Amino acid sequence: MTTLQIADEVATALAENRPVVALESTILSHGLPAPRNLTVAARLEKVVREAGAVPATIAVLDGVPRVGLSSSELDRVCTAGDLVKLSLRDLGPAYALGRSGATTVASTTALAHQAGIRVFGTGGLGGVHRGARETWDVSADLDVVATTPVLIVCSGVKSILDMGATLEVFETRSVPVVGYRTSRFPAFYRRESEFDLSWRVETPAEAAAVFAAGGRGMLLANPIPAAYEMDADLHDRLLAEGLRKLVDQDVRGKDVTPVLLEHFHTASEGVSLDANEELVVSNVSVAAAVAVALSGEQFQ
Amino acid sequence: MTTLQIADEVATALAENRPVVALESTILSHGLPAPRNLTVAARLEKVVREAGAVPATIAVLDGVPRVGLSSSELDRVCTAGDLVKLSLRDLGPAYALGRSGATTVASTTALAHQAGIRVFGTGGLGGVHRGARETWDVSADLDVVATTPVLIVCSGVKSILDMGATLEVFETRSVPVVGYRTSRFPAFYRRESEFDLSWRVETPAEAAAVFAAGGRGMLLANPIPAAYEMDADLHDRLLAEGLRKLVDQDVRGKDVTPVLLEHFHTASEGVSLDANEELVVSNVSVAAAVAVALSGEQFQ
Amino acid sequence: MTTLQIADEVATALAENRPVVALESTILSHGLPAPRNLTVAARLEKVVREAGAVPATIAVLDGVPRVGLSSSELDRVCTAGDLVKLSLRDLGPAYALGRSGATTVASTTALAHQAGIRVFGTGGLGGVHRGARETWDVSADLDVVATTPVLIVCSGVKSILDMGATLEVFETRSVPVVGYRTSRFPAFYRRESEFDLSWRVETPAEAAAVFAAGGRGMLLANPIPAAYEMDADLHDRLLAEGLRKLVDQDVRGKDVTPVLLEHFHTASEGVSLDANEELVVSNVSVAAAVAVALSGEQFQ
Ligand SMILES: [Mn+2]
Ligand SMILES: [Mn+2]
Ligand SMILES: [Mn+2]
């Protein structure tokens, strides 16, 4: 298996059991338009540092898996325009063929674990697609979360998905889903879905304790900050329009999420873009606090 | 990962390669009413001891995972009334938050393996729920059995499930299903379903040999004792009524099995309760015999 | 777990890091009629040797798992007529009960990995069966490929399957599917299906590099040699007839593939038999070349 290139700052922190937070690159290369992605990339790293942890953005550049990017590497991820989306199964080909790409939740989780990082902050996970009874389209994120002991802070799963089915798969695959100061599963742009959670924690220390005790991959579900929650009617209208667009343009597979996000961003005149940025920042901030708690002596 | 509290008697037996049988606690806390659960708990431990093995009932008490319960701990599981059902993914939260709960097939299997116990006797496994094509409701038991090298003696899967679909998942996930003195998959309250098995064994020694040779989790399917088999018409009527009740009362997820069992127990005026007790006792007795065989020198 | 009997030639090659190719026995015992299977068995071993690798045909004989068969053992697999098909979950029972059987893709992959063999050449994988939304019939091959680091060279999946659903499961389970000199997923008897592949390689060395870099089980999808590709109309007619036959005769599970292949072979008057032989020979030849490349110093 290919050896990771871990940035010095990240490697030192890991060696000294200091807190590190993994960050994905797909949100930068595919999820947000330039130049906004550049400001978000900088903001995410800043939020992690301010909490006392070290950020480790992950990407594959010229066939090399990098854990922790320099500022010029971050720029490249945000502006190069030639990065493909790399899921876990794409890593071998990308390494061997010398390709560059951004890592998804699945591949970021796997590489974080390979590097020894235990906490990852992101926006929303993939899951069971609507219509998956017919198409069998289920994200690789679920399988990776079920088999990799990394704590992922997120605002639930992407809006387009079959949320109920996705939650059932988390149960089937023994993935703990724990609410961060909530007893409801969050709905990405909205703070609450209709689905209850069995477990909730109130502090980063509690989240760290749950993860350390269980020893399994888990989701810490953190709702979007109230100030940025999308209006319910707007949300439902955008979602309905976006789903219709997917059907009309026959969009499938890897292209679904970018197309849907694009519709949300355009049709909401930037409201969803603000929401998306703020929920990721909030999740990464919680992730950093959990990583700090997890670096305490009792969890070594 | 949290350290198990293994009872002295169990720990000593494991250290000396003497036979141990894992027992779940959900059947005591949720599957049988008090005070019947107390007599069943005592009877199961007695059956294991008489066969020459050590019983290890598993539960989480005040956040501590216990393998092998004292008689006051067993009492607490049977009578406290405040124990929740803990599946594998609930263990981390329960440990960290100091909660008490009964372990399901999934969590008992995982904890048995963590403790070094190779045989587990229970009633029936979870599986694919009827209507799972729509609801995606599939028990975590399947995933755990497919990935954990523990031999589980059971009378098939719970009556409410889609048995055909469940058997397909066992095949897909490479879980051996071996009949104990039967070539048909048992149907919990009934000795036979319509489904044939590819493999059967006649003795505990053969079952032990199959398990040791394969090195994978497996089901040893043991039919309910003939004297306690439920009348076919009664069984079909109770099942139809119970399924209707679930729909009428909109019962789902973790609540399904208790509600259905409750209906069986009430509407059959205790016939199903006797059946349930006797099949568990029979399975645990076979489990003990297999554990004894497995402790032979050739399997160390 | 049962110890493998590895033939001296295979064991020596593995110890010296020389190339070895695993071969399955189900194609010999169930996939091809005698005496054709004898000539194919000999031809496959010859192709491997000519490429500079050692063939290791795998089967279970009298309860003993054998990796690398003597010529009399190969004869027995081809002519005995009493060998059952053994999937991964059947190995424990077969070992313990002293049975003989041919290994499927799932069990061959698992045993190859247990023996330390990294490359396996075969015809086509199992996958999601047509109608699996109702029947839940999904091959164990998928689960094994997703969890076992072996490179499998094949011409896609068996014709009878739901190819689109199968490809989705490969994605969900993070199985890389890489085209060998093709950008389309091959359709067994036909060089191309309607499905695009994300990755392709042009040489055995590239395939070896992708596998070594990724460290996961992967499929190298190699189309049938053009000279033996089945005519499209004939193929579609045979498939439609075969599927109708399965329904008419209520054929299911393990019996589906043999019945379908039998129909193809009879109704095509041997055209499909030639095609099947040639695609396997081609895949095994590519597998040998990849194994040779993988034995290079850079991959040790
Ligand atoms: Mn997909
Ligand atoms: Mn469920
Ligand atoms: Mn099947």
C-alpha cells in the first residue's frame, strides 16, 4: 500500500499525541465555487488552529496521497480545475497512474485512519440515494464509516438522499449516530429532520468519551447554526426543483451531488452557499474541540 | 475500547481452555415477563453447568460491560425495568454515559468474541424484516455474525422476519447455516420451515469440528423440542394477528420484536411463552455440549 | 482454521516471491463438460507456465483444501462427478465432514489469499441477480472481493446478472474495477457493455502497480478476444431463452449458472463453449503477466 506523505506539522502532532483534525478536499474542489473555496479552506484551517488542534486537509497530488497541505497545495486544490473526485476505490489507480484528485468522505476517512488521525469534520455524508431500490445506488461512505474507527462530525447526510433508508443502513452496519446537543438527526440545511436519535451528548468531552469507549467509527451529528438554517419553504422548493432537474437531465452517480448543490446555490441566490459554508465551519470547529478532548491522557 | 469486566469463574475457565457459553440478556429484560425471566435465567445457567461448561450472561451495568453476572446482577437485569436494549453500536454511548442495558444478539456476539468466548446460545436471530424492500430495515445481527467468529446456536430467526430474504443475506455474507440433526431451516416456534439447508451435523463434536475448521461465525440451527412445537394453525393465526397489530399501531424498529412477542404470549395464553423458554433452554444446552467438544485438545 | 495443503511447486514459488496464479475449479467441475474440461485445465496451466508463473488450481479433496493440484487430482476434479460447489461458507463443513468440492470465485479468492497468492484468473464473477429486489439473491463473490486483497482478472460478471446493480455494489463496497485496454465494462461473451469504467490500464505492469498501490481486492476487466466474441443477436436470443427457461423450470440459487450455461452451450451448438474457454484462457494469460509484473522488486 502506498505510503502517505504526512506534513511535518501533522506528523509531529500525531507523534506527540496532540489533536489533529482531518479535512476533505472534495468540498473545496467540487462543493464550492472559486474564489469562495479559497476563503473557506483558510477559514477551516484557522478554526481548527484556534481550537488548539492541527488541520490536515487530505488530497492526492500527482499520485501522492498528502495528509496536511501547504498553502500552495491548498491553492492548487481550489483552483487547478483538473482534480477528479477520488473515492476509496480510486486511490490505487490514482497513485499508480500519477493522477491528482480530491478525496471524498470515504477516502478521507480511510486515509485519516491510515495516518493515525481519529477525528474528521465535514459537511454531510453520502448515503442511500432516493430510488436506490431500483438503482442500487448507495454511497461508499456508509461501508467505510462502518469499518473504520474514525469519528466524523457532520450535519447529517446530503439533502438529496433517502434519509430514512440511510439511517437504517447505519443501524444495520452498527454505526453509532450521536446527536451533538440535539435529539433529532439534522437535515443538512435544516437543524432537524423527522428522525429521532437514541443518543445525544452535550460536550466535546462526552463525544470523545463515547468514541473512545466504543472503538468504532461513529457520526457526531451537529445541526447547522440557527442563524444560517435555511427557511423551510425555500428548502423544500429547491429540493423539489433539484430532483426534477436530475431526472430531466438524466444526471446520475458521481454527478448528482455537484448538480444538486449547483442548483441550490444558483436558485437560492447564495443562501445555500452561506449555509453550506457555515455548517462545515461549525462541524470542523466541533471536530477540533472533540480532537482536543480526545488527546487527553485518559484516552491514550 | 472499554475493558470488559469478566467474572472470575469465566476468566478462569477461559484461561484454562475450559468450555464457556455466552448468554444474552435481552431475552431476560425484554423477551420474558417477570418473574418468569428469573426462573429462566437460573435454568439457563443450570443447563450450562450440568453440561460441564461455565455460563457467561452478558449485560452492561452502570456503564460497565459485564461478562458473567452474579446472582444479584442477574436479578437486576430481570427486575430493574430500566434497562434499555443495547445493540453493538449502542455500547460506546452506554459505556461513556454510564448507562445500563441488556445486550442483543449483535452486541452479545461481539462482546463474547472480545472476551474470548466461542459459543453463544440464544433463541432466534434478527434478520431482514418483512417489507425491508421499502423500509431498509435489516437487523445488525446479520452484519455481526458475518464478521465475528462465534458459533451461535439458535432456532432460526424470529418469526416476524422475511425468512427467505434473511437466508439469502446469510449466503451473500458467507455465514454458514448448519442444521443440528435437521436438513431444514427451523422456523422458531415450528421445527421446520420450507427452506432446505446444505449442511447438517448429528453431534456436538461434529458441530465443533465444522466451526473450528471454518474459522468463521456460523449458525447452528436447532429446532424447538417436538413436545413444545406450536400448533401450525395457532402459529399462523398469531403471526397474522401480530403483523396486523404492528401496522395498526405503527410499531417499528426496536419495538417490533417485543410487541410481537407480547401478542404471541397474550393471545396464545402462555403457549408461546413455554415454547420460547423451551427452545432457548434446548439451544443453550446444545451450545454447552458444543463448547465442551470445542474445548477438546484437537481444537486448541 | 484448517491448514492448506500447498503443492511443493507453489509453496516454493511463494517462498521465493516468484509469480503464482490462482485458478478456480468450479469452471472445470461444473462450467465445462468432460472431456473438454480436461483439455481446458491443461491449457490453463500451460498458459500460466509459458508466461513464467506457477499455476495453483484450488479445490477441496476429501476434506483437504489443496492449493495446486497434481495431474491426477486435476483429473479427479474434471471427471469424478461427485464434487459439489463450495462457496466460502461451505469450506468449514466440507473440511470437517471430509467432503470433496470445487471452489467458486468467492472461496478461491479467500483460499488464494490464505495461501499468499495475490492474482487469480477466472471467467466471470457472480453478482446481483436479476430480480434481486424481490429475492435478495446476491452472490457471495461481491462480499469476498470487497474484503480480500486479491487481484481478479475476469471478463466482467456472468451474463445472467443485473450488471448495472452489480456495478453499483462494487462502487458501494469500494471495489476498484479497472479496464484492461478498455474503457467499457465487458459483458462476458461480448467485449463491451453499456457501462463506462473510470479507470483503464494498458499493460500488466500498470495493472500490477494499481493493485500494489491500492492494497485492496480489485477487478481487472479483460474483454473476450475479438475473434471469439459472440454475435450480438445470437447472444441476446440465447440470454432471453435462458432466462425464460429458469422461470419455466423454477431454477434458483446455485443451480442458475449451470442451467444457463448449459442452455447457452446447447443452443449455440458450441459457440458459447468456445467463447467461454477462450475468455478464460485470455484472462488467465493476463493474470499470469500481471503476477510476473507484481513479482518485481518494487512491489515486494
Ligand atoms: Mn453511487
Ligand atoms: Mn432495524
Ligand atoms: Mn445466491
